[in-house]
Amino acid sequence: MDRQLQQAFVNGYERMASWSDLLDQINVFPVADADTGRNLKISLAPLRRLNDNQKSVAEGLLRSATGNSGNIAGRFLHALLKSDSPSDLFKVVRLGREAAWKAVVDPKPGTMLTVFSALEEFMASQGPAMNSFTDKAYVNALVGHLENSVRATTQLLPVLKTAGVVDAGALGIFLFLEAFFARLAGQTQAFAPVTEVFSGRLSIADAFEAETRDGYCIDTLIQSQQISPADMQAIAELGESIVVVPENSYVKIHLHAADRQAVRKKMESLGNVVQWSDAPLDNRLEKEQEKGPQPCIHIMTDAAGAVTLADARKLKMTLLDSYLLLGEKCLPETLISPEELYTSMRKGQKVSTAQASVYERHQCYASALALHRRVLYLCVGSVYTGNFDIARVWKMENDPLDQFTIIDTGAASGRLGMIALATARYALKEKDIQKTINFAATAVGKCEEYIFLDRLKYLAAGGRLSKTSGFFGDLLHMKPIISPRAEGAQKVGVVKNQAEQVAFALEKLETRFSSGDAPLIMLEYSDNHAFVQAVAETEVKKRFPGAEVILQPLSLTSGAHMGPGTWALAFLPQPSWKEGNLH
């Protein structure tokens, strides 16, 4: 595959990913479970590694496909990966459309399937001209045709018409294709804001009541030579929203079903179950969290801080992902299991991290500013990444109304997370934007963090410590303590065991606070939740009964660098939400 086509696939993924929060918000079909954006990010993430091995990426799409939208989109793009140059697209688009429609047991117009059909229809009507995809006029006409197909979804599915939105999956694949073809035409930055293109169709009507659905969203991969018509009929009777994707000696099956045990039993009768996942369909809690007061300014931060997706939904924040690479798997850090990461590291599997591309970061800034009147980006410290400079340059070129405020927090890990969480809380209570920005700036100066490492070898493996130092440190049972600061991570102590780690943490707290104070304290864990909760949290609450203590998972970017067994302490003085002070 030529380089231009490779990059088109990557850009398509990155543009879609930058709007994934919106896709979750408008997801009402086939189930209003607010996960279309997340499923597409997980399912299509292998495309980011196209420069490695085209065949392994195609196999990765099969294995990573998640949810209704992810399985259908993966099937379509699997066919497109058979092209070696843009001229092949006229042939493979037809194959991809046919494969996607056949994969769905009960296909419905008004979904991404409609967009696939619109794409094939346009290309067939125009004919395979030699340089079509480098012709900007051709690409603009193609994108306009796809826009219309997405708008039509509101009328094609009754539930979308009632909700007043376009189909989330259709919009997701449109965003992918828009960036994909723009790259082929040499247009990489200028996109009309999605909020303008689909104005009035990106917010669910207040009167809309989603049908409550019990049961499970099931994805399984089985090793089987073939699925007979009788098998297909039996699968169809187990549930709804069924997608069946055969590939060589494997079959990927997605469905929604009330009885997961019955589905599992049936799958085992068809072949060897290689992968299995099931998640509850009902998402009422997340929907409730999306209601309530809106922040006076939208808070954006890097997922490298200890902020979870659940936190972000509850506090109405945006998280900017980095990527984790586990063997051949590549996923956004917020969408990978901590258990999988730490298990892989303990087994000695190669684990590394990668920044989102500059293109993807630009798309994220643009989408945030299109969706929110004002945005405050609490950026990971510039000493750790180039995020601050990239955001600053983008702002100079794209923010003439000064709606995008950037603060270089000088922080990483839990210190960044603590600053972001405290500011997001404040933004929900305060109506004054400047007071909120001032609160964040004050928090940057007041927040501290201490990270307790279990083993040095993980820092050494990541190149952040000489391998010799890591070897001798582990040999001598040294457990270093580091603190991420504006000038970089500083070594602030060395202890021998967990008891000494806890004693160090308590000493730092007692130096800053008295027993009657009420600071905000964050305790972060890696794969040692039980220890942090039973020992560290118990001791902290005993010494500071008035404190608010929150237990958070260490960000997986941090965990990938520091390894299993790591835990951390971050804290802020007592926040006075009313005055905006930190005492």
C-alpha cells in the first residue's frame, strides 16, 4: 500500500476519534447505550499501525471489532485494506459495501450501511477516472453526497426522527471518509465544523425517552470452519443486532441478548471460543450523569492525568488520549483494561506509549471549540510532551475570538489529574469564567504529588533510567520516590518497603496540614488497589478525618512507564468553592 493511502486511513481514524464524545452523546440506535464513539475508537485503532504490516492490521480489525458499529465498520474497512493505491478504491468500495450489508443479519437503512451505499453509488455514477481522488472538486462533490446520506438517516429510522438526531454510526463513518478522501486530495486541515454541517441534528430532543433495554452486548470470536444456515438461524433466535463476520477459519459474532450463558453455550457448540466479552446494555446511570448544570467553561485535559472516563462524563470534561502499544495491539489509553496492561508488563511483554499525532490533536481542539463556547485546556507539563507548544500554535492560527485558553500546568500523572478534577468541579459551581481560570492557575502552584515506585526496571526499560541503575536498584531493593514538577520528574527519596512508603506519604501530609484541615487528597493505584485502599487510605483518613480522600487508578500512560506495584499521593489544600481560594 502506498504511503499516501496509508496516511489517509490514519487521518480518517484520527478525525473520527476526535468527535467520539459527540457520537456517544447522540447514540440512540440500535440501543441508546452511549458507546458508539468508544466502540469505533477501539475497533478501528489498528489502522494507526498500517506502516507496520497491512495483513496484521486487517486481522487486528477482526479481533478488535467491538459493538454494533465497530463490527460493521471493521468489515467495510477490511475490504478497503485490500487496495494498494487510490485507483483500487473503485473496486474495493463495492466489495466493502457488500460485505458490510451481508454481515448484518437484519440490516436497516438509516445506519452507516446507508453511507456505504451512498459512497458506492457516487463512485459508480462518476466512473473510475484516473486522478479522481486528487481532484478537489471531485472529492468535495463526493463528501457533499455523503453528507446528504447522513442527514437522511434522521428520516429513515423512526427512533432517530423522534430523537431529532442523525445516526451516530453513520456520522462516525462519514467523519472517517471525509478525512480519508481529503487526505488523498491533499486537503488535511480545512473541514467545515460538524456542528454547522449537521446543525439541529446533533442534540437529542428533551422529550425523547430511550427504551430501557436489559441484557448484554456480546462480542465473541470463535475458531470454526464455517457457519451453516441452520447455525445462523439458531444465532438469530438468541438475540438482536446480530453481525456475523467470517474470515478464514474464524468467525466474529456480535449480538445483543438477554441470556449470555445461553449465547456462550451456543458459541462453544460452533467452535473454539477465542475471545469473549459481554457488557450490560442499560446505560441509565451515564445518561443521568449527562444531565444537570453545565460548566461555565469546558475543561479539557490530557488523559495522562489520573482522570477516568467516568470522571470525565460526570464532570463534563474532555480527555485527550495518548496510545498504548501492547505487542501488536494499539489502543487509546482510556479504552484499554488496566488488568491487561499490568499483566502484560509482569509477563515481560513489550509495552510502550505513543503520542497522538499533531493532526489528531488539532482535530480534538477544533471539535472541542465547535461544541463548547469556551474551553480551558489544562495541558500536561511542557517538559514532558510537546502538547503545550502544539496547542499554542494551533490557537494562534485558529482562535481569533480567544475562546481557547491554555495553561501549561507543569504537571503530569496524578498532579495533573488533581488540578483538572478540582477545576472541573469548580467550573460546575462558578458562573465566572475568569475566576475559574484563576482557580486553575492557583491549583497548579498549590498541588503536589509523590509517586512510589515498586521496581526500577520499568523506568529503565522505557529509557527513563539507565538499565544498570535499574538492575542495581532492584537488586538492593531500593524503592525510589519521585515527584513530577514543572522542571521534570524529581527524585525526592528512597525507601525499602511499602511501610516506609506509607510513612513518607503521611509525613508529607503532616508537614502541610494539621489534623483539623480538610484537604483534597488523591491516592492512585496500579494493580495494587487492595493495598492502597486497606493501608494507605485507612492511615490517611485516620490522620485527617476532615479530608476528602479519593481513590483513583493511575493513568495508564504513567503505569506503562512506572510499572505494576506503583502507587501515588497527590493533594491540594482545602478548596473553597465559593471564593475560589485554596487554603
